[in-house]
Amino acid sequence: MKINRLLPLGALLLTLGLSSGANAAETGEMNVYKTPWCGCCESWAQAMTGAGYNVKTIDLEDLSQVKAMAGVTDELEGCHTAIIAGYVLEGHVPLQAIEKLLLEKPELRGIAVPGMPSGALGMNYDENADYTVYGFFTDTAKQPVVFYQAG
């Protein structure tokens, strides 16, 4: 049983640490780590598939190890964690922010939408919903920065 839980975490380590992410960026490969009972996470993953990303969902009952390995602090935590092209996507990140991330390729660990803002993608999506997407760094001592403003 423990081996089955470690396999997805091992895959995450490979994605986060050893892969350049270039192939994933070209193919749009995205791994989404979520809990099996989260409907909004499933909606977000479906929206990613609908946008053309090749999405693989990995259901885990406890995401704390994934979030720790991804460098997601408590302040940035959302309800699911995704990896694409070596970047971390935490929470209900909108498509526009993902596109900006993949186009600009900033020196960030990833981007995050903390909590579960109403109107965010997967949360009764409203294109006028106002919330902030933060960029965060590998060095968790560095303060997150505003990466994208939705709404």
C-alpha cells in the first residue's frame, strides 16, 4: 500500500527536480495532484483538458507532501497542485496566467491562487471575478510577488 502512494510522489520528484520541462511545455503535459473527493479540483482539471493540455490527475488523500516538495507555503496553499513544464500551479490558477507563465518563462518556482476564490476557474467561473495570482520562488524566504490580476 505504501508503495502505491510513493509512486506518484516519486513521479513528482522527477517532474520537479530532474526534468527540464521543455518536453512537457511542448506537449502541454500537466500532472494535477488532488484529493479524490474534490469536485472543484476536478472541474479545474477538466477546464485544463478543454484548453488543450494533456492532463493526468493523481488522487491522493493527503497532499501535504506534494505541497511541501513543490515549495508551496501555507499562505499560498490552494486545494490542488499541478505541475507543467517544471512550474508549480497551486490552486485555481486561470488559463491566462498559465499562458503568461509558459510564454514568459520567469525565474519562479510557480504561481498560486491561495484559498478558493469565488468565480475562479473551477469555482463557478466568472471572467469578471477579482483575485490575485502570486508568483513564488524556490527560496521560500523570498516574498511572493503579484504575477497576474484576474478580473
